[in-house]
Amino acid sequence: MIVIGMFVLLAACGYRFVGSGGKTPKGLKTIFIHMIENRTAEVGIEVILTDQLKNEFIRKYKGELAPLDQADGILSGRISDVRTVTVSRRGTQSALEKRVVVTIDLTLKNQEADIIWSTRGMSGSETYTVEQSDRQSTETAKQEAMELVLLRLGEEAYYRMTDDF
């Protein structure tokens, strides 16, 4: 009975922890990550997203990052939109909170330029406080919120790309 119970547990429908990831599509062993293109007016955010994607692969990927000419897969993409929307107001003219929304597109290709994986319109958002009397504090809060969104998007993109179930 114990042996049968162990067999049933081992053969149980392939359940595992969600997001275990670690495998790229088509079994690519090495990846090159291009600098993400920035099609917005926000300066420097492409560096944050590119670095986050690289960090995700370095920390979690079972393959490795490689130079362009030696990589099996090439990841490229763009930040296509950054916008802010008012979440709450004090009156008709003054906002209390705003939300920054970042939208990205990513594509993973093999060396033959065949698309292995892609996502369009992936977006994330984060709310920040608007300081009526201090524009610098508001801008700093917006930048921090945008960085947090980019970090989350990099992590989400990694998990989507390496999702193996």
C-alpha cells in the first residue's frame, strides 16, 4: 500500500510550483540582450529595464548570457509608452495621487531571425503621491514609481519567457 501511495504521488499529473521557469522556448542555451529601445520622452528608463532583464537572466536562468555572435537567442524590445493618469483629486485642479503606466514590447529570436517568443503591450503601473507644494518631491516619487514598474516588468517578462508548463 505504501509503495502504491508513493507511486501515485510521484506520477501525479505533473503539478509543480507556478513560475518555476528556467527554460527558454525551444531550449535556447545562451541569450544576448540588446539595449531596450526607448520611444518615450523619459530619459534613461531603457537602461533600467535592460539591466533588470539581464539581472533576471543572471540570477535565475539555467543557461547564460553571451555576446551577440555566440548567442542562441537574441532578446530585443522597446518601451513604447509611458503615461501618467490621475488617481485621486483634492479638487478639480489638484491631484493627490497619480499612477505611472509603462508599456513594453519584447521579442526573442534565434540566430536565423525566427521569432521564438514575443509579447506586445505588456504593461505595469504604480501609484505615487503628488506633493502640491514641492514639485521636486513629486518628480522623485514619479521616478521611483517608474523604476519599480520597470523592475516588475523585467521580472514578469522573464517568467513569461521561461514559463515551461
